[in-house]
Amino acid sequence: MLRFYTVDVFTALRYSGNPLAVVLAADDLSSEQMLAIAGEFNLSETTFVCKPDDPNHTARVRIFTPRAEMPFAGHPNVGTAWVLANFGESIGIQAKDDGFVFEEVAGLVPVELLKSEGGVSGARLTSPQPLTLGGEVPVDDVAAACGLTEANINITRHKPMHASCGTGFIIAEATDRKTLAAASPRAEVFEDKFDRDWATGILLHTRDASDDSVYHARMFAPLHGVAEDPATGSANVALAGLQAHLSDATDVTLNITVEQGRDMGRTSILNATAIKENGVVTATQIGGQCAGVMSGTLAV
């Protein structure tokens, strides 16, 4: 019997944001068992907390969608940090002022704890890898995959691009908020046009009409069994990095707020930062609040 917790991430309200399941003391589980448990929870992601390979780190964290293991993801790190800060003592993990360091497939993920008067309210991670851009993606393929037309994709600032800070996504800009709301993933197009291991899904975004620092986003990943994700930290941290990369400024610290999940009734708020120095994006971060929901035990 293993202990688990569920937490809603990138929100302060229960039953909003992006739900996550966190399984503690999972060292004895095989990869196949982890995948089966993730499928049982059937959330966009489930994490499994194991002992670290290096005792100087907090834990080894493995992340699974219902169909595959992920090298890195945003809301699983934020939610796992919140769970360990509040309940980690049961497996010998104590919250420290400088936060946690998680070992993951993509590398080390430092996580800072966010605190309020009531205790730890959320977390903020630093991506395990620098921003990398993998080239442009055909506009017609992206539009078709999102149930849109080519005219619905804004290529003024950037054409659809592959971007990664540890996990790859296709990032594309919709012409406006109405178009974003009208998008709908077409699994057969994803299956025909995209490689699941190359791009987890498509992050479709648009800027707020009244504030350029606010973005609205949706993320479709049907190849991972996630038709739509309420909040995707790993995609939005790459979005922040891409926007900093596109900036004319040689040196800039770009802070953006992303609203995601509203169109599926699970509003999430993500706060992302990208730091650009001497023309190169050197660091990306993302964080938000959490709300605990359930706890229990599962049989193996």
C-alpha cells in the first residue's frame, strides 16, 4: 500500500487549475507499474517520488502521462514540491528554506517554495535545460491539428516553432482570444503529422488585448492521452523563453502571466520568467499556487 496525494496546481482554489497525483515512496515500483497507476488516475500527469541517486538532492521524481514517461514537466514539479513541503516528513523529507532539488530524466530541477501566512502556498521551478529552438513547423499542419484554418494562426511575431526547456512543444500564436476559444484538437492530424517523442503537444497562445505581459493559452496533447491540459508549465516556460529570444533587447528579464484552462472550466494562472543576457536566453522559471484536494492509499 502506497500513500498518495492529489493537488490542484496553478490555482489557490480546489477543483480548479491542473490536478496532479503524487505517489510517495515509489522506489519499488517498476516503470510498467508507474505507467499503469498513471493510467488509473487518468490525470494529465502523475508523479512518483523515489530516493535520490545523490543524497545532496531531495528526491528522484518520475513523471508519467497516461501513455508515457516525461523527461520534465511544470505542474508535476510545482505540485510535488507542495506535497513534499506539507507531507514529506512521512518519508523523511523536510522542507528547507532554499527549497528542493529534484532529479529527473531531463536533469536537475531546483524548486523554490512560495510561502504565505498559512504556510507553503505553491512553488516555482527553474527549468533543467536552457531554451532550445528546433525549427519552424508548417502552419497548415498546426492549424489542422487545432481544428483551425491557416488564417487563424498569427505569424507576425513568429511562425509555429518547436521549443524546449527540457520537454519539447510546438508553440503557435492564435490571431485572437475568440479564435483560441474555438480551437479543438484533432487526434488524427496529430497522429499523422507529429512525433510524440519530438513534441509533447501544441501550445496555442494569444496575447491579452489590453496587456502585452498577459497571455491566454491552451495545450493539446492527444498523443499522450491528454486531449487538453488545464495548465502546462513546461510549455509556458518555453513560451516565455521564446518571447525573450524574439525580443529586440540584448539583455532583458521578461515576466509574463499565462491564463490557461479557462475554456475547459479549470482556470490556471502561471507566472513565468525568462532571462536573456548578451542575446542568449540563459534561464527560465515558472511557478504558481497549489490547493490540496485528496489523500489515500493505493494497492500495488
